[in-house]
Amino acid sequence: MSETIGFLLNDTARLFRRAFNARTKHSGITALQWRLISYLKRHEGIRQGPLAELIEVEPITLSRMVDRLVEAELVERRADPTDRRAWRLYLTPRTGAIVGGMRDIADALTEEATEGLSAAERAQLIELVERVRANLSRRECGKEPTKETM
Amino acid sequence: MSETIGFLLNDTARLFRRAFNARTKHSGITALQWRLISYLKRHEGIRQGPLAELIEVEPITLSRMVDRLVEAELVERRADPTDRRAWRLYLTPRTGAIVGGMRDIADALTEEATEGLSAAERAQLIELVERVRANLSRRECGKEPTKETM
DNA sequence: GCGATATAATAGCAACTGCTATAATATTCA
DNA sequence: TGAATATTATAGCAGTTGCTATTATATCGC
């Protein structure tokens, strides 16, 4: 009983990913790649570190996702002119061609997933989950800054 | 906007896993292994197939999780006397020793994750997410409406 | 300038996840 | 009985995720 919420969120998220992936198999783009792309669309030129922070994954996780997207010619790494350690990320023209279809699929899936929920319930769902996320997110940061200070 | 719920659920679930894993690193048991164990506790002797269906993962996913748990001597595979293809799963004595600690951690984490939510809000959160999960779950099978939970 | 420290990204390792395919066994039906 | 079909579990492959290093570069303190 106790950890129901954690399990439940995990299950639901997994089913969401699975449903999305099943619908986009043909395009070769996964749910999580789509997520990265749709963030990147609004932040072109961002560096990997800040993007990782934005979508709250570890830098190495992002790095590997970018590897695959570069391989698929959907994302482009350009050297940062002011910092030779860093990359700046851009979408390629090829991305534009598929974003529309992805968005339609995502919209349809969201609709299906929330079928039977009123507008008010959907809003409340988002609000409640966001509060949980904020709780968990805050907790991560609050412990990071001091690590070896014993 | 469109797919916010999907992204949001995914993020929150990931943060949940991460927080859990950070707290149980010492035990070597991950959030998802704990989940499997806690289901198994209530269904000892179950076969892999039905357990996979219960926790809604693919059989092969479950198979590999069981591999690791067997390796860690937390789960035991015993041949099914009536079907030589099948295994029946049991917890080992070693499992009992760690379940208590895990449950405390899970409880504490759930509490932290839902901090600031009233009892009514927690209940509503669970109810709403469950409805989303049911929508997605139903859509996967399309034929087996065997969702008796709730 | 130079050494210490911090930051950006990546490598190795391991766990979770699912798709497609396959092996072994069971069941069904002709 | 024997062939066709279904079920149970696993193998190969690939993507996601994070932990702990490591490399390369930048910045800070002296």
C-alpha cells in the first residue's frame, strides 16, 4: 500500500512510453527522443549541460541520446565558440519534416490516455503530479551541493 | 502542452526511481527489484508469465529481473511439476531480512514525495493516475479486460 | 604565469525496457 | 497418433538511465 504512488507512476509512465513507441515505430523516433527534440525546438543553441538539467536527466544520459540523434541526422552538434569543452545543439532541417506527425501522435495519445477525465480533472492531475515532481526535484538539489563535506 | 502529461509522468517516475535507488544503494536492491519482490511476497509460487502480466512488463523483462534476483539469492526458481516449460517463483529466507528496511524507505519516500498534499489530494492523485493507467492498459490488450483492481 | 579547483562532456559498467525471433513443451484437432 | 497451434520462457539487439571515473578545458587564487 505504502508505495503505491511510486509504482503507479512508474507503471503509467511505462505504458505511455510503450504506446507512443508502438505508434512511432515506423519513424524510428522514440518517446524520449521526441521529448528531447521538442525541448530543443524551444531552446536551439543550448549546451548539453543546461539541456540535461532542463529535462532532468544526467549529462551522460543526454550525451548518449544526442549521439543517437546525431547519428540519425536529427540533431547537430556545433562547437561553442566561447568554450572549447562545450557543444551547442541544433535541429537539422530533417527534423522539421517529422515534427508535425509526431505532434499529432502525441496529441492523440494524450487524448486517449485521459479519456473519461473532465477538463477539470485533467488540470488537477497535472497540478498534483507537478507538485510531487517538485517535491522529488527539490530533494535532489537540496542534497547535491555538499557532498564530501562530511 | 499537448503531451505534457506523458512527459510529466515520465519525469516524475524517473525522479522517484532515482530517489529510491539513492537511498537503497547500500542494499544493492533497486526500486524495480523491490517492486517485483513486493508483488512476489503476495503471490509466492506464481509463474513468470502471470507475474509479468501482473506488473505489466514483458515476459522477457521479467525473466531478466528474475535472473538478477536469483543471482543475488533473493528469489528462487523451482520447476513447475505440471509444466516443464514453466518456473514457479519463491522468495528466499534472505529476502525477509531486508524487506522491512526497504518498506521503511519506501514509506518515507512516499511521504516526502507527497509532502504538502492533503489526504484527499493524495487519494485523488492516485485515482486519476489509475484511470490514465487503465486507459493505456486497456488500449494495449484490446481483448483482455481483466483489470479487477480497484 | 602557475597550480588548484571547477566545469563540460564522455567512457565503463550495470540495470531496466521492449521488439522480434527461437527453443522447448503443452494442447488441440483431425 | 501425429500435425498444427498455442504457451512458457529465453536470446539477440537496441534504447534509456544513473553511478563512478576520466579527459579536456576554463577559471580562480596566489
